[in-house]
Amino acid sequence: RFAYVNGLYLRHPEAVVHVEDRGYQFADGVYEVCEIRDGRLIDEALHMARLERSLKELRIAQPMSLVALGVILREVVRRNRVREGLVYLQITRGVAPRNHAFPAEGTPPSIVVTAKSAPRSAGDLRAEQGVSVITVPENRWDRVDIKTVSLLPNVLAKQAAKEAGAYEAWFVDADGNVTEGSSTNAWIVTMDGVIVTRPAESGILRGITRTVLFRVAEAAGLKIEERAFSLDEAKAAREAFVTAATTVVTPVVIIDGQPVGNGAPGTIATELRRRFHEFAAEAPVR
Ligand code: PMP
């Protein structure tokens, strides 16, 4: 496998960053994960726009144009011969002697890009079977709208899910509302067939899959409500599902050990998954 590191395309064993990289010492950086399907980047423009926003919010300099970053993403995908999988982009505040305050003006941000294959069949099988989620108390900071690599609460939540034999952990806030998963957005479908997901920028990351799914649902004539929903409401819902570039739309069939609806993947979630790529914008890999 090959990775891009600060201007060089390197084999993985040689693809390393400096010990004083601020990403390593302070988790002072941002990232994006883009789905690759049939060798194409899915929703590249939306991911790039979110990256730009994350950088701005953290006052990290944008190291190059979004077009130039796109060229690197596609080159890493191409060199790794990924047809189906994921491409990962990380930008940190760069290398500087350890000090919490920002490094000197002009310190170049560090850029890393990796890509890996993930067979479509595995994701499809997971969606056909449905997944289980557990819940954990929301304990993250109030800027989870920024896609930062500072992900310790998410790491601990995902590990708790794994140890419980679940696929994902949903954060539940002090009001008893589900915010989102450790690496996915959370959705339910009410008994009346209304799709519900929490408003963006209110304790969640604005997922790109989430954004595109609004278009998919509208085109399918389905009703969406953007509002907070409680864990109790989720447990009593007809369907539940999660979304992310890594998993597209994946039905949730168990929450905290209790079956959702009839315990089988929901028809609306399944339909949304089927339709998703008709709406995702596909940028060719050249
Ligand atoms: N929420 C969190 C906390 C995430 O890490 C992710 C995945 N990056 C998402 C939601 C889903 O975002 P996207 O659809 O852009 O992958």
C-alpha cells in the first residue's frame, strides 16, 4: 500500500510523520473519509467543503487548493488500485516544538492521505442482516460539528460497542436524546413512517451521507423531520438506521439489546440504501 505524506507517495512502512507533529501530540488536526465506489470518489465536493470549514473553525491554514487536494486523493486511490473502499485525508497544524499555543506563522500544515479497499459485499451483507447498537452517555466537547482527529470519546464508545458485540454506540445527551453514533449519524423512522434525524450543528457532525440522504428521501416522496429524538422514542420506533461514508445506510435492528420494530432491517432504510448512489455525485479518478 501507498500513502501520501507531505508531498511524497511512500510505501506504508516508510509513510511516517514527525514525532513533534501536532496531530500526534495534541490531536490538533482535521480529517475526511470519502467512499470509493467503482474507482470513483463519492461526494468529493461536499467532503472538501466540510474540510474547508473544519480548517477554518480551528484556524489551521489550508495547505493547498481543494482541487490540488482532490488530485492527491485520486492519485492515492489509483496507486492503491482501490475500486471499492475508502480514502482518508488528514491535515494537522504541522510540526513544531511542543507548546499548546499555535506554532509560528508560516508553519506548514501536515497532509497525509491513505486509501484502502473494502469489499462492497461485506457492507451489503451487514445491511441485509442489520446491526445492533448500544448507548453511552454523551461526553464529548461542544464542537463535534468540527471533524477533528481528536476522537477519544468516540474511540472508547466504539470499543464499548465492540465488547458488547454491537456495531455502533449511540451517544445519549443529558436530556435523554440520541445525538449520533461514534462514527455515524443516527436516524429513526416513526410508526407513522416519518424519518427523523437530529438537526446538524446541534451536538452532531453534519454527515455528508446525511446531507445526501435528505435529497434521496425527498425524491422518494418520503417525509423527513429534522429534530431531536429521545432514546425512548428510538426504542419504540418502527425502524432505525445509521449513515456514514464508511457504511452508507445501514439498518439498526437492536438498540440496547431490544429489537427495533419487528427486529428485521426496515423497508425505508433498505430503500434509502438502494437509492443512495443514484444521488451521490461521483467524481472520476483520472
Ligand atoms: N458522525 C460522526 C461522529 C462521524 O465520525 C461520522 C463519520 N465521519 C459521521 C457522523 C458520518 O459522516 P459522513 O456521512 O460524512 O461519513
